[in-house]
Amino acid sequence: MKTKTLRQTVTFKASPAAVYDMLMDSRKHAALSGEKAKISRKVGGRFTAWGDHISGFNLALTPGKKIVQAWRATGWWPDHYSVVIFDIEKAPAGAKLRFTQIGIPPDRYSGHYRGWIEAYWTPMKEVFAKGAVSSATRAKHVVDRKERIAKGRFRRKLAKGA
């Protein structure tokens, strides 16, 4: 089974602990999408996010520093999980997140590449800067995601160099 690996680096004007909590706190995570999230804070614990679109379990957790999860999305091959790694460190302007996702089905890579930016990094930056996700960001992503899932269209155009 051939898969792809995605890597992204993003900085936030927030502490490493705040970035970790945004990803691991069910209530805060749900604030990114306006949809249900249920996230265990224990190794081996399960999670769901974006309604039931994302599911998996925690492999390793170091509060404020690292999250490693087995992660899958709707429509993936049966019983297939990717490994998602969030490495968080202090940076001059706040926190730097080095993100890696190993094992993405090739036909889903472009959707996940843009999805992490649109569904996680952009809303997180807005929450840290303004206290909430803007209605424009939320509306664009929710409509786009629902339409793509309903039509089974998961490939998306990427910027050159991505």
C-alpha cells in the first residue's frame, strides 16, 4: 500500500502549552470547527473531531511539547491509520509547531495538505489573535468540506512548491 507523508511548520502567537491545549482539549478543539470533538488526554485514549470525520487514538503525549496520534478520516481504506506528530516548541514570537503526517492515502494528500492549513492552522491563529474563529473562515471551510465529502472529491489543487 503506497502512502504519502506531509510536513508543515507553523508559528502561533501563543505559548506551547496553549497550542497543545487547543489540540487536546475537546471544548477548545470544537471551537475551531463549531462541530463536536471528543478527545481523551490519555495515551491509548480515543478521539473524534470535526463531528465524526476524524477519529483515532493517542500513541504518545508530552503536555505542552508533543502529541503523537493514530489518525484517520472518513472514506479512508478500511482499518488504515496514519501517524500524526505535533512537535511543539517555544519560539521568539510564541510557539513553533512542526507537523508530520505519515501514511496518507495518495488520493487524499492534497486535501489533507490544504485541510490542515484551512481547518487547523488558520483558525488556531485567529483564536490566538482575536479570541475566536472568524465567521468567514468557518463558513468557507464548513461548506467546502461538506461539499467535498458528499461528492467524494478529496483531491485539491496545491500551490506550486507544496
